[in-house]
Amino acid sequence: MTHVQRSVQRAGERFRGGDPDAGIETWHAFSFSGFYDPDNVRFGPLAACNEERLAPGAGFAEHPHRDVELVTWVVEGELTHEDSTGHVEVVRPGDVQRLGAGAGVRHSERNEGAVPLRFVQMWLTPSEYGGEPSYEVVRDVADGTPYALAGGEAVLHVRRLRAGERGSLPGAPWVYVHVVRGEVRLDGELLLGAGDAARLLDAPGVEVTAIGSDAELLCWEMHAEPHFG
């Protein structure tokens, strides 16, 4: 593999959270809520990468956020979002949803469908604090189409690879790769399966190959130090 500083977090090493009795299962990649590890607070501006599974009828009641960008990728099922600024949306597989909390917003997330819902939600520190909340959904994101947060300091890339297909990751000071489904190999050496993640520092661009079956990745290209107010 190209000489790049890297660390790997396997799916089984994530912090287990949620409320299984209420139909909520959560796996946290970073310190979150009651799970605190001072050596695992953030990576660049990325402060959370939560895998969520909601049973039919389950969800998160209305709760507040501020000074954070929430980016959500639905894997299976449908996510119903409602917030205090009046947005009510159903987010489906292939859609990217972003909620910029600004100085403060409240929202709820529910599975109102008849099948289980699975999504990945990522929290990033914004380049500036305060301001008005903002919201958008980009439907049916095409493979390789970058989705940039304001200022371009963090860019999400979706990679879908057929079995045996090769692609490349963007080069950046911080690159975070989360495997949504399938199995991949980075630069012919590092094997990652579903739920695994790799954190790369000063990566010039790394080759990725789908192994055995089709694969889907979420990759953050990040160029800014986290903002602390």
C-alpha cells in the first residue's frame, strides 16, 4: 500500500448504543453520548459516523442540535424527517440529506414504513458557528458525484464498484472511508468489509477494488481543521 498514515476501525469495534427494546440499534465510530474515548473524539472535522437501524414504527423523538452539520445516507428503507423550520421529507436509498443546525434547530427521525430502516449519519463541525439553520436533500446521487459542504472544506464521495472493479479515492489531508456494503481492498493490501472504516492522513489518492461482490463506500475528503468556536 502507498505509504499513508492510516488506522482501521472494524465493525465489531464500534461503540454499541441505541435502545434495542424500542427498535433502535446504533453503532458509533466516535465518542458519542455516554461513550467517551478521549483518543477518539473526531477525525478532521468529522465528529460522528453512526450506523442506525430502526424497526418499523421506531424513531428518535424531536430533539435539539446546534453548530453541527448532519449528513445522512439511507441504505435500506425510508427515513421520515421533520424539523422545526417546517421541513417534512422522506429520504430514500441513494439520497443525501443535510441538516445544518446553525444556532439551533429541532428535528425528529422516524421509520414510518413497513420494513426495517438502515442509514448512516455523519456529523461534521461547521467552519463557522451560529447562523440560520439550513436543509436540503439531493435525490439519487450518482456514483462519483461529490457532495460538498459550504466552503468545500468537507466533500462526500459515494463510490459504487462492481465486483473486481477498481476506483480511486480523493487525495486530502484527512480521508475517511466507511464501507456500506460489500468488501474492498485499499491499494491491494488493506481489506475492509461492511461496517469497517479507514482513516487516512495526508493521502495522495488511494486505489480501491471491490472484492467478491459489488461494494458501496462513503468517503469524506476533508481539508480543514475542526472549528472549536
